[in-house]
Amino acid sequence: MDIVYKILDFPATKWVFLIIALVMPLASILTWMERRQSAMMQDRLGPNRANIGPIKLKGILHFVADAVKMIFKEDFIPANVHRGLFALAPILSIAPVFIAFAIIPFGPTIYPHSLTSTLDPTLLATGQSPELFADSIRLQIFQIDFGLIFYFAVLTLANYGGTIAGWASYNKWALLGGLRSSSQMMSYEVAMGISLMGAFLVTGSLEPGAIATIGASTSMSGSNPLNWLWLWQPVGLVLFFTAAIAETKRAPFDIPEGEPEIIGYFVEYSGLRWGLFFLAEFIEIVFIAAVICTVFFGGWQVPFLDADGFRIGGYVDQITGVSTGGSVWYLPHAIVVLLQFAAFGIKVLLLCWFQLAIRWTLPRFRADQLMNLGWKILLPLSLANVMVTALIKLLFMGGPETP
Amino acid sequence: MSASHDHHEDAHDGPKVISVADRHPRSRTIQVVRPEPRDVTFLAATAKGLGITLKHFARNFFLPLKSAKDRAAAGAPQEDKWKNEIETVQYPEEKVTYPERFRGLHRLMMRDDGNVRCVACMCCPTVCPAHCITIIPEEAGDKNVEKRPAVFEIDELRCVVCGLCVEACPCDAIRMDTGDHAKPVEDRANAIETKESMLGRGIRSIAVQGGEGPNWKSGGPAQPPHRGGHGHDH
């Protein structure tokens, strides 16, 4: 039995589970959801016909039709392209997003030996009766101390996909698109990194798992929505959201693509290679939603659901595990885990929906407008956010924590 | 040239020339319009825009579809405020009702005996602006009729549905009142309407050929049709 738990806790297993159970279905459905939602926002109906026999589901199967079409389209490689880089570019743009998902905690830690019983937070915090908590499965692929820095580093590589695609295509428009893709990265990347530093200061951690579990203060339950960082870092949230939309290369910041002028860095691509760029864009949306959800909205936490059940009015001290006051509705561990995993999915879906809403509301920015926004507004604001957060932390919350 | 250029700039919303220096005609003071401080971050505009789009989304997402009747009266104030605003017509199940004066496909009318009323006078191919009508006349065999079309074809791909052929017809042989639009075809040849297909849509016409003749002003009795043969049907 031990070997089963070992396999389940193996990073590759969790990665496959995360990609197959959450990321790919969400990204595929987003391709349909975007058309459907934009139609709803514009008083239209959107695609609602795709069906397999009588199974119609309001056209949600549209992504299957899209996928089948892309697979069977001709894989056309124009003359004079750099064949190696041309083939490499779609992979370069989709792989970093998959890699970056390694840091996202998509559920709580599962303790297989106490699935049917109610967890005791005190025992969990003090480390007594370790046999109950043995063979734990942490629903996070890599727990690394520099988690969000890892995400910045890896997702920046995705830009090479676009740039290399533009260069390898032997096409002036594609090259312009690729160049714009890298110049756009110059605009948002600095502000994006610094806008999260306030959150790092508040929680004292760079590790998304810790940020999601603990929240802003250890003397409140991690599941208390007031403990989530949207309340403690509202400026950081807005700044990071703006920069993250620029990261996904979609409207209002879809400068690398432009249907009326340059088509974009993937102008020479067709079939499944183009589909990979398309999918990478949607997976990035899911990823950005997952990061925002983890950092600012408590990750997999269900409001007021602690490890032992719903607790109204009281709280669990996160260091000692002692629960104080309130009325508790105890739930078995398995139910709690399921609820929390579902909460993560729902939060990510809602944040994806909000990104689509922004994409279909705002007109696009010019490249110089994005430069102005990134360097003259986002960067000073995020620096000021860091300063103010640090000052408040120093003056009112007892200075830096010593781990 | 310079003066007209200045005027051109003033007329537009672009940079406004406030003053021109005396010493050098090219040095001038230009007023630069910068966005208001509240507009710089785009936050207010974003929130306002999101408010509008999300209002539409919520309404269209949660409220039921309008009925086909409500959609037909597009633009009219909505009667039921608990219906959404989607105007899409679900085509194969629902169809847009055509306006009353929509003409549609041609049809050829028949005499009492079921023969085609057309006398191959060639008025309609002459007036047709799209040159889509082909008529090859032949002897009718009936000395009262003299001519009839051996071939009467209309290329519906060229027809512009102007209705001039109907106005030109002296004997009510061709009408455009079916209200059907041209059917989609897979082969261009199938888009050509033949005499038989247009007669298939036609009915017997009781119109008197030739009208009332020279006595139309006095309102007297209609002149008997001088060629006869089909005037006895009124």
C-alpha cells in the first residue's frame, strides 16, 4: 500500500492529474466559452449547434469540432522557413506554461489514513500521532521556497516561443509580431514582479502553497475570506491583474497580434501547430487565474471551511492548532478535500470568466500606450505599494518575521 | 501653402497652434492635450465599460430568450422586461418574415386552356437590366395567338429582382409574387428557371389582354380583345 501512496505523491502523477483533470478541460472549454460569452455580451447567441447526435449541451462540444478540424488540416510549412525553429516555436510557447503549473497548489494535503474521520487541527499542528498523518499526498507538484519567482522565470520563456516563431517564419509581418511580443514583455514584466512583492511582504513567504494556506495572518483561520490577500493587497491585485493580462497577450494588450495590420507571429502557421499557439494562450489564461486565485483569493480554501469542518464565528490558530469559539459542523476529511478541490476549480473558472469579460470590453492599446502604462503608471504604483506595505508591516505589525 | 496648412490643423482635433513666432515662421507654440489625471490609469473607464458589458451579459445569461414575435419587432420598445436582449434568429427552425412587398421567384401565368400566356413579344428580355431572360419564340399553331415561347429561361443567378419584366409585360404572363427566394443550388445550371418550372408555380390568369383600348377615358365597356381566343374568361 505504501508504494501506491508513493506513486500518488510522485510529482509526475500529480502533474498528469492536474493537466488532465483541470487544465486541459478548462482551456478547451474556454475556447467555446470565449465565443459564447462575447456573444452574450453583444446581444448575440454564439455557437450553440455543435453536437454528437442528441448530445448538444448548448454547443459546448464546439471545442471537439475545433480540435478535430485542426488535427486534420494540412500541416503546411512554407518555403524558406527555418524548419527546426519553426517546429520548435509552438512547443516553446506551450511548454513553459505547463511547467509553471508545478508551483500551483490545486488542493489541500490529503492524509489517506484519516480519509473517513474528521481531522483534528491541534494534532495536525503539533505533530502528535504521526501514524494518522503518514503517507500524506500534497496536491502541489513542487513545493519550492521561491515558488512565484520560479513562475516569473519560467513563464518569461514562453515569450521566446512567439519571438522565435516570428523569426523562423521568414515573413516580415510575423517578424514584427515576434518583435512586438518581446517589446511587450519589456513593458509589463518589471511591474508584474514588483506588484506581487507586497503580497510576499504581507505573508512573509514566496511559496504559493504557504500563501494559500496561511493567508495574511496566522492568528486567523486560513479559510476566513478576510484573511485572504485581496483585502490586504488591493492595489497589488489590480496591478498584477493588469500586468497578467498583458502576459497572456490578449486584448486590451494584444499587440503581438493585430488582424488589421500585422497578423501576428503565427501568420505562417496552420493546423495543429497554430492550434498549439492558440491553446497556449488559453492555458496561460487558466494559469494566470490560478496564480491570482492562489495569491489573492485563498487558493483552494472554501470560505469558513477549516480542516475539520465549517466553522462559523470562531477561528483556528494556525501555529498551535487550537480552535476558539464558534459553532462547528464537523465533516470527514474526504468531503473536505473534495470541497476544497472543487472550490479551486470554481474560483479559477470565475477568474477566467472575468479575464474574458475584460478582453471583450476594452479596446486594444497601442504599443507606446502599453509602454506608458507599464513604466509610468504600473511600475511607480507597484513600487509605492511595496513601500507602503513595508512601512505598515514595520510600524504596526512588529517588523519582519524571523523564521 | 503654409497658411492653408495651419487652417487645416486648426480644423481638426489634433495639436492646436496657439501662436506663431515673428522671427521664424517655423517656431510656434503648440498646445498639447494630455489626458486628465483621472483618465490616466484607465480604471474609471474600465469599470464603466465592464458595467455595461456585464449588465448585458447578466441579462442575456439569466433571462429567457425573447419570443420570435418580439424579435420580429426589432428596435421596438420591449414589452416583456423579463426577457433577454438576444436578437439572433435560429435559422433552420425560425425564419425571418419577409416584407410584404418582397417579390421573389418569377412565375409564368396560364390561359384558360393551360397554355402559357406569354406571346414572346420580347419586351421583358429587352427591358431586363441584367440580361437574365432568354426567350426563343416559335409559331403557336393557333392563328389567334401567333407566337409563343419555345424556350423561356431566367438565370436566377443574374436576376436582380427589380421587377421591370413584370411591368413591361403587356399580357400578364410573368409575375413576381411568389415570395420565395431563389433556392440554393449545387450546380450553376440548376439555378436557371425553365418555362416548365415557372409554369409549375403559375395559375390561370383572368386578365383581359390589351386593356380597355382607346375608350379607356370614357369608361365605356372594355373593347373586346381583338385577337380573341382568351377574352371570354371574364
